Amino acid sequence: MQSGMSAAVLALVAVVVAPAPVWANDPPAVTEMTAHYGFNGRSSSILDESGNGHTLRVISFQGGRVRSVAHGPGTALAFPDRCTDQVCPHVALQSVESAGLNPGTRDIAFGADVLLEPGQTSTGQNVLQKGYSTTSSQYKLQIDGAAGHPSCVLVDVRRPIIRMVRSSVTTADGRWHRVRCQRIGTRLEVYVDNVLRGRTTVPAGLNVSNDLPLSIGAKGAYRDNDQFNGILDNVWVRISR
């Protein structure tokens, strides 16, 4: 489910869903690390391991919480299981500072390691996002629908047209996958396990700039928050200078 998306806005969504082979002369990935979360410390206050100070705080509703689970040599964070009750546990991680996480018109890449079971999918689960599609501007990575295909979203600050590319493969199979969204110039791409799985074109001047926090695992702790129902690790954002 897209953040705050009404029926009227649905008509403005630009989507590409198709297998996408790696094209010749692909540009290099965005390399300037802006924020990184390995989730290997306390879960009440999560430090930005890039050194840029984008600390996360945990916000919750109805007993929603994250818990540490073993992953490789460290730990990852498990979010609440899927819930279909009228009132469900909700939890999100949100940055305290946000201005340094705005790409504006610059190139940006963002991603995470995700583990989601097939029975835990829903209409849409947010891995990370900054901003809202109808009220500001946005970049977002989410896992879409019952089939669990990752998608990447960009929304310009001046025109609320949702530019989206969806992966041709699922990540909801109970195994770890590395997912990356990447905007370089006019190209918006989604990668799964370092393989290009979808690509679309965005305007050269598309501008994402807002005063909202980076939010991980959901867009907030309120009802209809697009709660992620799996495990996350190594969440990161890179913005070019």
C-alpha cells in the first residue's frame, strides 16, 4: 500500500514490472555512504554506523516491538508477525535528524538485507522510506503484495507522481536477500542479490526533499502503517555529493 495514497493518486502511478537484463555501459553505483544500520547494539537507540549521526529511535503502538535475532557474525532485527486483527502491534524505527538524508536531485541508492516468509506477506510492507507520496516527496523500498516482490519508489517534491519500479522476482521465500534501489540520473533500478531485476525512467530534475524522518520497518506506529513482518539487517542509504 502506498503511503497516504488515494484513488485519485493511483492514476498517476508510473510502474514498470518486467525482467531487466543488465544493460551495457551501466553507470557505477552511488558510493557516498550517508547512513548505515547493522543492528548489532542496543535496540532502544540505534546508532548510525556510517558516522553521520542519523540515530534511530523506536516508536511503537499496542505492544509493537523489535527483537534481536542472530544473523551471520552479528544480529538482525525481527519485526512483528503479520496481524489481521482490528488492532495490531505496530513498530517503526525513525531517524531523529532528517535534512542530511534528502537527496534533492542527486543520485541516491538505498537498500537492506531482508528475510520474509511466504505466509507473512500483505498488500505492502515498508522496508524504508523518507517522506510521503501525497504530501511532500518520497523515496521508498517496500515488499509488494502476496507474491512479495520488492519495489522502489521516487516522488518529486513539486509533482506527486509516483515513479515506481518493481522487481520481477520475489523475496518472500524464507531466505535472506539483498535488495537495492538505485537512482542514477534518469534511471531508477531495483536489484535483488546484486542482479538487476527492473528498471524505469524518471525525470532528470526529480527532487526528493522533505523534513520528515527516515522510517524503517513501517511508515509509523499508527494503524495502516504498512508494517514490515520479517527480519531486516544492514539497512543503508547512499547519496552522492
